[in-house]
Amino acid sequence: MIKKIKVDLLRPGVYITDFNCSWLAHPFLTSKKRIKSYKDIEKIRQAGISEVFIDTTKGIDIFETLTREQFLEEFKTNLEDVVPADELDYQVQVPLEKELKQAREIQYKAHDLLKRAYQDIRYGNVLKIKEFAESVNEIIDSVTRNRDALLLLSNIKAKDEYTYEHSVNVSILAAGISKALKMDKDEIFQYTLGAILHDIGKSKIPDEILKKQSPLTQKEYTILKKHVELGVEILSAHKEVTANTLSVIAEHHERLNGTGYPKKLSGSQISLGGKLGGILDVYDALTSERVYHTPVNPVQALKEIYTQRDILFEEELIQQFIKFLGIYPPGSLVKLGSGFLAIVIEAGREDILKPVVRIIYDLKKNIPILPRNLDLSKGVGDLHYIEGMVNPAYYDINVNEYLLNMLTD
Ligand SMILES: [Fe+2]
Ligand SMILES: [Fe+2]
């Protein structure tokens, strides 16, 4: 199928069949091209092209809406597998609206702690592990009170604060997934601590490399990769840190087929902490805005990870992660049968297909509306059923802004 799409939605693997401009205006030799990298996309953007035609029979498809059926087909799974079972730790102790403000403070505190830790380490001071333990306990407590508050807030992302935000987000995901996997209290704590510190070695990598606005050279990339060993070294001064915590730091870049680093471990040589850390790390990176990388929505990110099942990541763990996040993870934008766009703010408690959403845009009138929450499980399903997940870039919707506004409501 030939489709016209915005340049912002382009991904490597797409086949462009028409640049939607004269051949003199686009940066390539031919008018048909398979997109190989984010560099290609940047070139197209720099040429001032905003929309192109793609051929989905020759390259990957870019969807506007992903329906439930497509989701299930995509992941070759059935609904029963995705719907969280009763025994899942899924009860709400505190309503979202109430937990949200507290969660924002916890998120902010963790962020600030990381920022200070980076400075501390750069000045040669010892990492304050106790403060991290406190912060991790706060994260776990918030996730226990309400699974979705921090998860929703993890969608608020600012490009320049990536390093800290990313570490906090990975720890939020780690707390959630390890709870969903029914780990015991100690394990949940140990893995969440590993997650928040997984990139701590980056504090010893020069800012010129960490914050570089263009692709890294081979030499710079080799230096960046050292963050794994440097992280282990920083933590080795703390005898109270357990093997589970260290495994996340030491092995989050190892890959199932042995193509990771630093030790090129493969298969069962990689610990659970390393395997989990790898999936959560990549998921958060894909959904964040980076240099040469437009963020993708949660489902697209899961899809990219799923494509690497049993190659880079363990299939069983990816399935668990999908189950945990659900078909419509908090923060995703959906289109309702009633013609509204809405942001998913809380997973469906009884039925995963009926989450609580925040309606923000009227597609029929083409105007934003005063946001209001709607629980799709409360008998409004006939009218407001979810048609599918949509890509915010299609409608120029800034989910970040809506989430921040929710906090001041
Ligand atoms: Fe890393
Ligand atoms: Fe990371």
C-alpha cells in the first residue's frame, strides 16, 4: 500500500517511493529509497520536506491507528494472555488523582538525587547509597499504592535531562515489572536499585560525549561503553550492594545472542537482572526523544523489542513485559469510537480493554476540548470504545503538556 506520512513518523526500514517534491529538492540520488538510519531521516527533514509517500509492501509499515486485533496479531498472542490474571498485584490502594502529586515529588526527588550523585562522583566523592535506597523504597511504595501514577508520569520527558530521567524511568518500570513477576520484597528492592543506578558509570564519561548533538565516532562510542565497568567499580565500594543489584548494572548491555557488551555474554550466562535491565533500558530509550531519534509510542517500542525476541532479548520476558504494560499503557494516545482523542491514564482494572482515559480532542470538530476523565469500564463503552492507539505526531498532540496540566488541576 502507498501511504502519505509525516517525516516525523519515519523509521529506519521504511521504503520511500516518492519524496513529495521535485528531485532537485531532496537529498538523495534517486526518488525511491529505503531508510537505513536516523541520519537519512535527518537529511530529509533538513531538506525541508514534511511529508513523503511510503510503500508498505517494500518496507515496514507506519500506522496511524493500531487496533486491538492488529496488536494481538502483531505479538502473536491471545487476549487471555494479555489480560492480567486476577492474582496479579493490581489493586488500587490510592486513587490515581491522589497518588499523582505524591508520585511527582518522588519522581522529582529521584531525578535530583541522580543529578547530585553525578556531580558528587565527578568531584571524587563517594556515592550516597543510603539516599538511593530511600528513593527506591519511595518508588516501590508509590507503585504499590497505585501502579499507574509513576508510570504515567514517566511519559513526561525533557530531552536535555535525558540521563537522569531515563534512569528514574527504568527504575519505575523495574519496580512495576518485578512486582508483576511476583518477586519477593528483597528482590523487588534489589532490581529497582540496580535499575536506578544502571547507568551511574556515565558520571565518569565526559559531557562532550554524553551530550553530543551529533552521532558518536567509533572512538567516542568505545569510551561511552565503558560506563558499564565504571558503574560496577563505583558500586564495588559499597559492600551492602547485592549481586542482583550489580547484575543490572553489569549486564544491561549484554544481549542474548552474544552481541552485547562488555563481556559478550550469551543465553543463560546473562542473569535475570541483566536480561530485564536490557529490555527496560531499550524500551525507555525508544520512547524518549534523542539526537537522531524521534520517540515512538509504547506499542511501537514493544514491537521493535518483540522483533528481537530470542535474538537480543528473551521472548518469555518480553511477553511478561507486554502483559505488565498492557495493550494501552498509561500515557498512550487512543482514538475513541465516539470521535475523540484521549490519553490513557490508568489501566483497566477489570477489563484491560477499558482503561480510564482523559478526553482531550474532538476529531469531528477538529478542536481541543477541556480535558475530562472517563472510565471506560463504567457503562460508556458502547459509545466510547477504543478504536485503536494513535501516533501523537499524526495529530500534533503533545502528551507531555497534557500530563503536566493534570498535575496542576
Ligand atoms: Fe547503559
Ligand atoms: Fe540506560
